[in-house]
Amino acid sequence: MLQFKLVLLGDSSVGKSSIVHRFVKDSFDEFRESTIGAAFLSQTIKLENEPDVTIKFEIWDTAGQERYKSLAPMYYRNANAALVVYDVTQADSLAKARSWVEELKSKVSDKDLVICLVGNKVDLCEDGSEPKAVEKEDAESYAAEHGLLFHEVSAKSGSGVSAVFQQIGSKLYAQK
Ligand code: GDP
């Protein structure tokens, strides 16, 4: 079994904890309390394209609040992968995600760090309750320019969440 450390970064309330919860417990809880500082969880997957390969993710979910920002380097320093999350209904949250990507690129020397840009809450646009503030094509081309993986997901419906971890797992396995 291969083990990799993965960190979640992004503005507060974009849905980082909900994505982890969906991935680890396959459920969604609208009223879960927000993360203070950081939370640790782990989850094991089998790669769909390499069924003999099992990967254990050690997941560090960091709090997005400004007052915890100085703690983030402690979590991303030895990370193998980072999920940088924004909310597709909040344009500001993509700007924040981009600043996290820049920080990772400037502070993490590991050239193999896998970064995945994740646009969450697509369910709100699909059911018409919120307009889409970030176009998929814009986020996708930013990701391509910077060598990032990219997915749109919904922690609420579960759409796209397992694909994020499958793709990160495959990339980590391929470059091991
Ligand atoms: P975090 O601060 O980034 O960890 O965000 P949370 O996971 O605590 O989520 C913030 C709020 O957004 C909560 O009220 C969640 O219920 C809600 N939320 C998270 N993900 C989704 C999603 O995919 N769809 C919808 N509709 N709401 C979501």
C-alpha cells in the first residue's frame, strides 16, 4: 500500500470539509460545525485504472479563516498533493484559490507536488438556485497554464468527488 499526504486549502466556506466528508464517509451534512485549525482523516482507495494498487490518503483539512493562515505551511510543507478549493458561485474564492496556488508554487520545493484545483457547489447552479460566478473554461485554462489538475464537483450530491481522488492517486502512482 502506498501512502500519500494530501492537504486542503481554500477560502473559508468553499466546502473543503464537506468534500473530505463526502470522500471519507460518502455523506453530506449541511449543519456540520466548521473546522478549527486543522482536522486529520484518512481514506484508502483502489485505483480504477490499476486495480492492484491501493493508496492511502492522509488528509489534512485546514481552516480557511484568515487567523489560521500562518499555520498552513506546517500542513503543506510535506504534502504530496494539495486540493485547492473554490466555490463556483463566488468569484472571490477563485482569486483566493489562485493565491494559494502561487504560495504553494513559491514555497514547496517538491517538483512532484500534485495540485488539483477544485470548483465546488455545482449543484447550486445546476438546480438554478445560484448563478455561476466562475466559468468552467476560465478555471480550466488557468489550471492548464499552471500544470494543475482540475475538477468541478458537488460535495452535496457527490458528483465528481471520487474522480478527484482517483486522478490524484493515478498521478502520484505514475510519478512514484
Ligand atoms: P469549509 O469552510 O471550506 O470547510 O466549508 P464547509 O465544508 O464547512 O462548507 C461551508 C458551507 O457550504 C456549509 O454550509 C456546507 O453545507 C455548504 N456546502 C459545502 N459543499 C457544498 C456543496 O457541494 N453544495 C452546496 N449546496 N453546499 C455546500
